[in-house]
Amino acid sequence: MDFPLNLPHEEFAACFAESPEQFTVDADSDLPDRFYTHPVYSRHLHKTCPLGFFSDGVPFTKRDTMIAFYWSSLQSPRRHLTCAIRKSDLCKCGCKGLCTIGAVQRVIAWSFTVIQNGVWPDSDHMGRSLLLNGEEARAAKAGLPLADGYYGALIEMRADLEEYCAAMGFKRWSVKQTPCWCCTATVRQMYNFPAHIEGSPWHAAARTSETYAADLAGAMYEVEVASDGELSEILAKLKFDQRKEGYGGKCLTEAIRGCRMGARLMEYGPVIDLHQLDNIPTPCTLSFFDTRGNSAINYVCPLFTIEGFGVESLTLDVMHVLDLGVCQWVIGRIFRLFMSKNFAMCDATHAYVQDNENLKHLRRRMWAFYKKNPADGNTMSTINKLTFKMLGKKHLPKLNCKAAEARHILGLCPLLFQENADLVAGPQDRLLQQSCVALVEVYRIMREEDRRMSAVGLRSFREAMCTCLITWKMSGGHMVPKHHFAWHLVERAAENGNPRFSWTYSDEQENRAMGTVAKSLWSGPTWYRSFLQKVLAEVCATRS
């Protein structure tokens, strides 16, 4: 099936001609250091435009989800849709959809490379001449400046933690040896927070483009094929693997030439499509990928072929790591703590009645807090009715709410400790209070600092997060991978800038809009055409 794509380089050229101010960089720009160390900026300086990329899933029916890809300028909140794919249409050969996702990513990677070269291409993503493909209109532009002599540099990708594993090929945090794509810490080391961030065991072993290349070299095997006969013998030893664990696809049924059984044939070099291998010309080199062992990657992501784009370019999102992670765990435990202390002073003997009175008292205190803090009291960020279910289990409390709701109600927690100091005098309670106060400080620093954080702000940011995580662990708080990634969020702020400027609120808002469009369409073979027509119609209406 052919998926419609709005090629980023064509959209970039059109948008630049329409409003170049949303792409160009001023002399007073506070872009992060990663932009100024990018190789494209090193070559073209002020002619370089900072770009970002985002991908995520968008549920639009009870049984189906749409995977959407966007690109944007870091100088503008506007998002540009590149491609949308239904999960029900992904390849089902055992690759978990990687055949389809990989094909789309190769086109996107080629298009971003075109933007970084700054001229219209003369060939497509497979190296075929546009003129020979019958695309005379595109071929006529070959070699001309793409955006009035300006160039684009892809310096960041935004996504949630699950998307980095699914779309970028990293192993999940359930893997004991390689649970983190930011560092080389094992599961046992993930929560060994030291007294100072500089002493972090994974700080000196951060995953970079170099370590990614080393992992890739250790997991890839190349097999030289001299004739059609040898090719037929190798192809006869391949079958589609439907393993639930790991990544399958077209895999070897037995070991050949140093390549272990179970290694996956890659869509690389002469292999364009795993489902069409009969017409591969020989001699050739076949590439196999083995996901087992201590390698941190499950498959080769085409986006990493873009110049200057690597593991360091993957940003950690405040919304998913803090708002929907650390913040929810802290608030849920604090709320449960005060309810267990009977801070409503209820005289009822029945535990059920006492819990209900404490919950009602907590609701009243929440609304008093909202009333006193009108900036945090808008409809989208207030919890209208707190319930027991929203607080999770008693032995494992966590506030289940929206991201903005968690972020805005966090300010109430230090006040509860101040108002009920006689109820929470235990050592663990004090540690929990310190963790909460430090987390409030983390949000304050992000809110007040610019995109390029000052030296003082950066140090305070690290110290606040360090205190938050250490005291949370010492107080007996439940540790999850998001606590580990919260550490990396502040660790990367020096290069990637203030995390507040790379959070995905604008991207998620665009996702909701696309989901609304998708819900209004009938399913079937015309879904892609109808969806793209509606989106393009909206874009044209906006531009006019």
C-alpha cells in the first residue's frame, strides 16, 4: 500500500517562502548549544534553520490507532504533518510493523538530508533519477536553492518514552542489561542516585552517536553473495519469525558464515523489500541484524543516517517524564499520607466513613487552593472531583489525572505539610516533604529560566532534581523508570536547553486535531486519501 507523504523538504520550501521569519535565527537567539555545534550550522552559520521532529500514536477508534509524524521549526509553535499510518495497515510478517515504519522513516530521513543540503534533489530516496521516474516537474528544480539559500538542521526529536523504543529501535526498560537508551546503567544501577549529579555511575557512560555506532557494528553481520546460486541457498534458509519477544521479520533458520540462527535480514543495500527478494542482483552484500546479547538496539533506525542527528538529539519530555511520572507519584503518596493521618479530624469509628471524610476535606482544600491561585485554576488544569480510584492503591499510591492537572496541584502539597506539621513528624514524612519541595523548585526553575539556561539556573536545576530523587528513594517511595529518566532530563539540559521548550504539549494538541479528523472518516481503502485531503484543505484554508 502506498502511504501519502508530505515531504518535509517540499513543505519546508513552501513555508519558508510564505514566512521566513519563523525559520531564521536572530543574533539574540537563545537556542540550545546543540544547534550551534551542529555540522550544518558550522558550515552555513546564520543561514541555518533549527528544525525538530515528532512522532506518536493517535487512537481514533476503539481498535485502531494512527501513527503520525510531524516536523516543525524550533522558532515557531506550528506543526507540519508528514505522514499518518494506521496500525492495522502495518506489516504483519513478525517484524512488529518495522517493515512499514522503516520504509516511511527512510523517506523522511532522505527528505531531511535534502533540507540540510539546501538544494532540490535530482534523485529519490532510493537513488533513482527523478527524470527517469517520470517526475519531470521535480527533476526540473534539481540543483536550485531550496529555500532562498537557507539550510535546515534537524537538532531534536520529541516523543514519549514508549515511542523512542517502538520507533527508534531501543530496547525497553524491562531488559536487565540495557534498560536505558541514555546511558549504560543496568536495572540494578538505575536508581543508585549519588549525592551529586557529577558522580552518577552512568554520567561518564552516556550513550552517544559513537556508542550507538559501536552497538550497531556489534549486532550487524555482512554476508557476501557471489552468485545467484549462493543467493538462492541463503534465501532458502530464511523464514518469517513470529516471536513475541524481540524483533522477528525474515530470520535465518540456521547459522551461516558466522551469522547466528535467528538473525534478521535487514532492508539495507540491495534489499529494498523483505517480501520481494527474488530480483536482487548479484554479486551483492546482505546485512543481518542480531538483537540478542547486550546490544541496546533492536533494529537500525534510518533517521540516524541524517547528519548531525544522533542519540543526543532525542529529548526527554517534561510532560511524560515529570507531569505524568514523578509528579503523579509524589502527589498520590502525599494525599494518601494525609488521609491515613485523619487530617480531617473525623471522630467516626468506621474506617470507611473516616476515609470519606478525609477525602471530602482534601477536596475542599484543593478548591481553596485553586481559588487562591487563579492562574492555576482554569478548567483544563483543575481536578473537578477527586476519587479514591484516582489515588491508586493504598500500598502503591499514584494520582491518576491529566498532565496539567498534576503539575498545577503540586503546589498544594508543601502547604499541606506546613498546615499539618504535627501530623507528619516522622523521618520518612520529612523526607517526603523535602522531595516535594524540591520538585516544586524544579518546576519553578524551568518556568523562570530561558531556553539557554544560565550557569546558576542549571546548577540549581540539577541540585533540586538530585534532592527530589534521593529523598524520594530514602523515604521508601516506589521507583519507576521515569525517575531514572528524570535524572537524565536535567543532565541533558546543558546541551539541549531548558526542557520546558521541548515538551510535547503543542505536538499532542496537533495529535488531538488529527485524531478528530481521523474519527470523522470511514475506514476502508480510501482512508488515506480522504484523511490527507481534509488535512491539506485545512492547511490551504489557514494559509489563505
